[in-house]
Amino acid sequence: MFGFGAPELLVILFIAILVFGGKKLPEIGAGLGKAIGSFKKEIGEVEEAGRDLKKSLPGVQDVEEVKETIKKARDMSRTLGR
């Protein structure tokens, strides 16, 4: 986890308790968890939009068909080469 060991994490936790207090840490943790979840969701949506855009571009389907043909040819040549 980013090269942090147990001693480093304990020091960070201790400093966080000193700065924010014990009562605020659960609220901060919950907020951080929601932010990370939202970030992951948005990243997923952006990746999906990118895939959709890639599929809709002219010529992409042709390139995918050529890749598949090349893959089949390689598989056949490996089979025949044995």
C-alpha cells in the first residue's frame, strides 16, 4: 500500500487524531469513501463512453475484422506447423 508499513500508518493515524479529533475521523472516513466510490463510478463511465466512441468511429469495425483474420491465420499456421 504505497510502501507504508504498520509503523508509518500508526503515525499517520495518530497525527490525524490529533488534528481532527476522534469524533470527526469517522465522518472524514465516510466522506473519503464516498468520494472514492464516486470517482471510480465516473472513471467507469468515461471508459464506457470511450469504448462506445471507438466502436462508432468509421473503420474500427474493419480493423477489428482484420485483427481477427490475422489471429485465425496465426492459429492455423501454428496448427499446420506441428
